[in-house]
Amino acid sequence: MKILILGFKGMLGYELVEAFSEGNELFLWDREQIDITKRDDVIKKIGKLKPDIVINSAAYTAVDRAESEKDAVYKVNGCAVGFLSTICKEIDALLIHFSTDYVFDGENHLGYKEDYLVTKPITLYGRSKVLGEKLITDINPRHYLIRTSWLFGKNGKNFVETMIGLANEKRDIKVVNDQFGSPTYAKDLAYKVREMVNENKPSGIYHITNSNHCSWYEFALKIFEFAGLKPNVKPVKTEEFPTPAKRPIYSMLVNTKLSPMRSWEEALKDYLTETDRIK
Ligand SMILES: NC(=O)c1ccc[n+]([C@@H]2O[C@H](COP(=O)([O-])OP(=O)(O)OC[C@H]3O[C@@H](n4cnc5c(N)ncnc54)[C@H](OP(=O)(O)O)[C@@H]3O)[C@@H](O)[C@H]2O)c1
């Protein structure tokens, strides 16, 4: 199949390239090849390429910076998804797009199923992703809209690397213990998306994360345990860590449509082994 991956230099993009490279004709674009906020370029270039599938992992992901860059975040996470949906509909391509747990307000301690109707973001990043969700579902009937959470992976800044960096500096570390979610290995997500394509899953919204959930503090403890690090780590409440963007308290995305993925603990262990932190 002819597959275009947008944002291939990002954390998830990198793993998507690995997962889809066998048996497909891949076209890899990032900012240098196309600015997805430029409508005419998107329509012209993708219209000319005519891929069977467009996988969009390009996004504005700086959640705190987004609070002061409303135009920029809306253009990339919102309007651009409309442009991609328009051209994909025109050329009859499947559009695979990623969204986030941050489209919810985080008040539901039971977590959020795919059919949970009330998106109620509490950040500009979340609002921009809701706009993207609306545009893809309104415009292109052939789509997978995949919500995921707390990504870590080899090719990007992420919580695991931040914690290891702090522990290596031998600092006292404070980690929030009252926000809960499901850490997700970008590689597992990418292979799950490949499985969906191979199995020709129907269009719709999907929730894909590693199984089980934890607080950021519990996540940090597991990282240190697996990596054999022993920093002085203390659980704290969200109020002690003011950030420009508020975080949802309960970020768990409940998957009711696909076979479950392995636990985040197993995935973390694999990630640390593959990146030489566990011998
Ligand atoms: N990271 C998480 O914890 C997380 C959690 C839930 C959902 N998600 C979603 O998962 C998806 C992938 O996230 P990620 O963390 O892998 O993202 P990422 O590492 O930030 O990568 C995004 C890529 O998109 C590129 N890009 C940004 N604006 C662009 C534009 N206008 N035109 C073309 N390319 C552009 C970026 O280039 P530059 O680096 O030059 O900007 C970067 O290479 C996103 O939809 C995100 O919202 C992520």
C-alpha cells in the first residue's frame, strides 16, 4: 500500500515508520516537506501523491506553551486536520489521526470510553484537539481517530527521559501523585495501528493505550526501579506544581473496541532494555 506519514520525525512518527516499513511504499514528510497548516499545499501535494492511507502524527504538542500561542496550536491541531480530511475524502484515502486524553476534563474517575460524548477540555491544547476531532469526523467518513495518552518513546522528550535525567543529577525529585493515566509506549501504539490497518477495522474513534493505569509518582517509581536508580523521590499534590496548562485528574482512556495491549509496566521494561538502561 502507498502510505504517507506526516510528522515522521516526531516521537510517534518515528515508531510509525518502523511499524509500517515492511511491505508498504512509504512517503515520509515532516515540516521540511510540507507545512500542514498551508491549505493549498496540503491539497495540491497530497492530491498529486494520491496515497491509499495518510497517517497524521504531526501536531503541536507543547501543552504549556499552547496556553500563550492560541493561533499556532489551533492551526496545526485544528484547521490542518480539516485540510487533510478534505483531500483524503477527495482521493478516497483512509486518514489516521491521533488525539488525546486531554479532550476530557478528567473529572470521571472511571475513565473515558470511546462513546463518551462530552469532550470538555480544560486547556487550549485540548480544545485545539477537539476541533481536529470534529473536522475529521464531519468531513472524511474514512478515518481512524485514535486517542492515546502519556506517550513515551525513543525519539522525543518524554517523562521517562526527564525522570532518568533528574535521577542522574542526583537531585531530590518531587512527583505529582494525584493525577492518573495510562503510560503508553509509542512503539506499541504504532504496531497496534498497523494491526488495525491489516485487519481493515471500521472507521471510528479508538482508544489505544497500554493496559493498567497509575499516577505520575507511581510511574516514576517504576522507572527508577527498572533502571536501578535510587533518587530521593517524594509524592506531592498538583497544587505544588503550578503549570500554565491545568492537567486533567483522571486521564484513563477505556478501550472497548480492540484487543488490549500489554501493561505499561511491561512496555516500560522493554523500552528501558531497548535503550540500554536495563542490561
Ligand atoms: N506526547 C504525548 O504524550 C501524547 C499524548 C497523547 C496524544 N498525543 C498525540 O499523538 C500525536 C503524536 O505526538 P508526538 O508526541 O509524537 O508529537 P511530536 O513528537 O511533537 O511530533 C510532532 C511532529 O510534527 C511536526 N509538526 C509540527 N507542526 C507541523 C506543521 N505545521 N507541519 C508539518 N509538521 C509539523 C513536528 O515538527 P517540529 O518538531 O519541527 O515542530 C514534529 O516532527 C499527536 O497528535 C499528539 O497530540 C501525544
